[in-house]
Amino acid sequence: MKKKEILAIGRELSRELPGFVLHEGLMVKLPVECLLRGIWFDASGFDADAFYAGAFFMPLCVPAQKVHFTFGRRIRPSDPAGWDPHPAQRFLQVRTALQEEALPLLSRIETLQGAVQELRSRPVENPRVAEAIAYSLARLGDVSGAIAGLDGLPPLLDLQCDWQREMRDRALALRIKLAEVPVSAVQQLLAWEAETSRALGLDRIRKPA
């Protein structure tokens, strides 16, 4: 399916589903405060008539330069054959799938506490999951929980990878702040939140927490 057609689906769904706005091709759930939540669509590289959809969330206090769907879920059609090829029927299919699968997920993570609970249901050996849990706990003021999470991060990392070394160094710096002056750790997380918001182009729709 062409990008223009996918955007048209997102635009129409944003009108029909309360609390969403179309932003940079994503259906973003409002309000955007310390979490980015939404629904994504993407064309298939194998089938000109196919596309994918999913729900996602991102704690904004974890530095990021682009939107990623690490924390989320693919939304699949109820029909094993895939989405209906006829536009009107396909739209109804997608809307139903989002109402049954995406909206319940996004409603569970309206807060950072909800995001932490959802993240804890995922494989803890994933360093991005461990990082997001620790940073979110720190943002919530749970110093002991955040420190425990940060201490558990380095063993999960492959330090041959540049981005994982950067993750370790950032986590160690945050841990020092948490142990010595917790308020400075929160200030750092708020600064990262603002930087991530700018990098993702969210400032015009975001309401800082």
C-alpha cells in the first residue's frame, strides 16, 4: 500500500478515535507529557497492497533522536488472510483491531507507573527495557528502585557496540547523581525529556509534566 493511502487511514482514524492527533505520520495519543504513546502504520516491502500497524510508547526521559517501536505491539487483522483489499471494509477492520488491541494497551500506560508495569512484563534481558524501567523509576522518584535497575544494566550490554557503551556511560552518570544528589538526577531526566521532545518534533503538541 502506498504511503499516501496509509496516511489517509491514519487521518480518518484520528478523527474517529477520541484523543488522537496525526503527527509526522503517527497517530499520537494526547496528552503528551512524559510519555509518547501512539499508533504507527507502515507499508509492506513485499506486498504492494499490504501494510502493518502497531501500538507503541516511549518514556521521553530516555534520550532518543527518533521514534522507535521497541516498546509496543503489532496489531494484526482478525482474518488470517490479512487486511481486506476493499478500502471501506479494510478501514472498519483496522478500526476494530485498534479498538480491541491498541486502545487497551495505551490506556494501561497513561502514566509512567503504568509504563513501568508494562515494561516489567517484557524480557528483562533486553537492555533497552532495563534502561527504560530504571530511568522511569528515577523520574518517579524511586531512588532505590532506579539504582537497582541501573546496577543490573551493565551485565546486559555488549560493550563492543558504541551505542551500548554510550548507554552504560549515561547510566553510570545518572546512578552517581541518584546516589549523591537525587534532585540533580531528576533535573537531568527532565532535561533529557525536553531534548527528546525537541528531537522528535513534539514541542507543539507536548504539555510538559
